[in-house]
Amino acid sequence: GVTVSCNNSMIIFSRQKTALIKAEHSATVLKGFGFIKNFGLVNLVRKYDCEKWVYFCSGNDQLLRLCKKMAPDIACCVGAGDDAWGLVERAVELGCEKIQLFKPKFDQDMINRAHEKGLVVNVFWSDDAQEAKAFLDMGIDTILTNDYNLVSQVVRQ
């Protein structure tokens, strides 16, 4: 893999894992876009053949629009931002492929609506086996975790 360091954040490219490239706050929009454009982030993704394994995630719609414009072939994921309950509608409007739910600000209806629109549904986060199982039973597609071993065992059951 390749590791890129920027402002205390690390982005690791590996063909074996999906990399999350995240910018949350409005103040990071121009900095985030500058990193994407000026440091050749999109070129690095393409150089290492990682388009299928990387996605841009932000709660800032302006940054997501810029990412879609600059690299329409790389998936984008809508994070909560200022409108956690409006993720599905924002993702559809922005042409994003994923949403990232932030517990506890979601319900079964949001998951169902997202799937009806063809969106992949991530949840941030779970390190608990029972909670992870409940999320999978609700239809969550991806669980972000600090305990991969635990959650992967729940997924295999």
C-alpha cells in the first residue's frame, strides 16, 4: 500500500481494503479540495488502481460536489454534517453512492429508503457484537469499527 500524510491525517491505499478519505468541517472544504487537487490524490488513487476500493466521505455537500466533479468515477459517501436525518435525500441529490449513518441519528426507515435508492449504507461505528448483529439485521451494509476481529466474526455468523 501507499500512505499519504496530510495535517495529522493518514490515508492508506491498499487493494485489499477500502480507504476512507474524510473531510468533515466547512473550514476544511478548501483545504480538502486543495489536497485532492494539488497533491494529486486522485492521480494516486488511479496510479495504484484503487478506484474500486476508495471513497470520499464528507458531511459537507460543497466538498462532495467538488469530488464528484473532479473524479466522478470514485465513489462518494454523504456523512451527517448539519443534517443527519437528511442523508438519503442529500446522497440522491449529490449523486453519491453511499451514506454514512452516525448512531443514534438513524432509524429503519432511513436504511430502507437508502436501499430503495440503491445506496450502500455504512454506520459509524460499533465495537460491540450484539450491536453489530442488530445493525446487520437492520440491513446495514458496512460497519465501521475499531475491533475488526470481533465484528468480522459477527458478520460470518
